[in-house]
Amino acid sequence: MRLDLATALLTLGNNFFNRHVSDKALTAFRSGLLISDSFASFHHNVGFSLAEQYGNHEAAIEAYQKSLDLRPD
């Protein structure tokens, strides 16, 4: 059940991101982190959103690093 919800939030966030609805995309990705902090894709997408849509490169680097820590490949 948790994995299904996490996957749904990831898909939702990606759809919002692709439509340039930044706040909702970031909310979906961060909500996913509340369900599964070990899901590297959420950390990556938070980082990408922060960098590309908000220009917050410092926070983006932290999110990217967490993603790499979880999944270095």
C-alpha cells in the first residue's frame, strides 16, 4: 500500500513538474518523502525542482546528495 501511494505521488509530482506547476510538484515529492524517505527518486526530484524552478541550488545539492547516498548507481 505504501509503495503504491509513493508511486502515485511520484507520478503526480512529475505531471505537475512537466506542466510547470512548481508548488504542487514540490508538495507531491515532499509528501512522498514522508511516506518513504528511502525512495531516491523523491530526493532527486526535490533537488531538480529546487534547482530548476526555484533557483535554490544549495538545498538542491543536499537533496541530490541524499539521492546519491541512497542509490549511488
